[in-house]
Amino acid sequence: MITILLATYGAVFVAEIVGDKLLYTTGVLATRYKTLPIMFGMAVAFMLKMGVAVAVGEAISKLPAWLVACVTAASFIGVAITVWRKDERRAAKKDVSAPKAAMVSFAAIFFSEWGDAGQITAAAMSAKFHTPLMVWIGAVAAMVTKGILAASVGAGVRGWIQEHIPPRIIRYAGVGALVLLGVLSVMETLTEGHA
């Protein structure tokens, strides 16, 4: 059983870490919010997404590309709007509440990139080993590891950014990065759908 868990962890981690936009999304979120709420929202999103991957197996990879692209676009637009609407004066005086940061993190991760390499890998591992619980644990652990790495780097950068860059510029850059990541994600989804 531990071999299956470790094999799934390794396979999903490698599939997810190479060129994954959610790695950058988590990093962007970590420059705006405290690390612990982001990790909580991220972990819950990863648990649910990998649960679906393990439960439905390869069917996830057969979702229509236009549907995946629409959900991904809506997710990135929603998070960009949340970042844009953040009141700069209030942000300078106090931090965003932990529940709100966790919800933004959850939404950014849960509603984007369905049927990505990590989910497909987890689905394939589940179909191969017929031990959904071990595959789920390994897949979630890999995703959380990826998220912790991104959030840690983002949190380290957050302090420097807040000391050296005006809040308005941070907001513009954050929204710009989220819109760019959303566009790239949609383009990649639609391109893969035709491949």
C-alpha cells in the first residue's frame, strides 16, 4: 500500500510541477494574502479535485475543452475581480480575513484546470492500482507539497514587495498576472482539446 501511495505522490508531483499555472497562481495569491489561509483553501480544493479524479477516472480527461476553458476563465476572472476590488486603504491598515483569503485560494484552485496532468495521472493510477484511498492520499500530498512550495516562495516575496512597491502597483500587477494566467490556461485548454 505504501508503494502505491509513494508512486502516486511521485507521478502526480512530477506531472504537476512542470509548467503548471496553478503553481504561479498560488505564488501570486501568497503575495496578497497570509500563507496559512491560502494553504488551507488550497488543501481543501486539492482534496476535492483529486477525489473527483480518483472517483471518475479517465472520464475527467474527456470533458469538452470549451467547458473546461469556460470554468477556468470564470475562475481567473473571479479572483482578478476580488483582487481588483480590494480597498487599498483598508489593506494598508489591516490584513484580509483568513476565511476570505482561504475562500479566494479555494476558488482560484478548485474552479480551474480540470482534467489537467495531475488529475489525469491520479485517475490513471487509481485505474491501475484499484486502491482509490491510497491514490487519493498520494495525489493530495503531491498537490499540497506543490502548493506549499509556491505559497512559501510567494510569502517570502510578499514582505519585500509590500516594503518596496506601492499598493496600487501591487494590485495592478496581481490582476494583470491573474488575467494573463487565465488567458494562457484557456488557450492551453482549447489547444489540447483539438490535439
